Amino acid sequence: MSMPVLFRNDSSPEVVNAQKHREEVRSASSLLVFKINSKYKGLLHAYKAVDGSGPGDHCPGQITRRDFQRLLETLNLHTLQRKVADSMFQSMDADGNGTISYNEFARVLSSPRDVFSV
């Protein structure tokens, strides 16, 4: 008869990789928030600069993944691993609709620790 496993091996490769990924996301997110606050004067200014609303925009008033990628390029964060950038976007997109609203964006800049505790 085998004994039930009471504790998970926290040094397994899966757990170590997940922990490493969470730390990469937290670190990149802190840098993102710092750079946004340094570059833009106020939340609304930053949001409008990031939102790519214009002719042909399918989600006016929302930050799309394409807008987010442009933001990363503008802030010289385009070298982040795609997996990290995707996790950041998903964490910011609280309602899961595939875009970031102004309220979601403001939530990130006001309490990034809460948002990026993946």
C-alpha cells in the first residue's frame, strides 16, 4: 500500500520554472510602471498615448495587444520574452476581454503589486 503524498516537491522543474516566470513578470511589470510614470504626465496622458485609436482601429478607447506591444517598443522593453509580455497583458486585462480599458490601466499604475502577483 502506497503512502499518500502530503507535500509537493517544491524543487521540481515545473515549480521552479513557474516561480522564475512569476518573478520575471513582477520584475518586468515594475520596470514597465516605472517607465510609464517617467515618460508620461498623468494616467490619462499615458493611456491616450498608448491607445492606438485611429482610422482602422477595431477597439477605439481600448489598449489592444498591438498597442501594448508598441508601448513596450516605445519604452525599450521590446526585448522581454513573449511569454512574459503576454502574462503582463493578461494580468492587466482584468475582465479578460482581450483589451485593456482605462480603468484596468489605472489599476495597474496605482497598485502594480496587486495586479502582477501572477
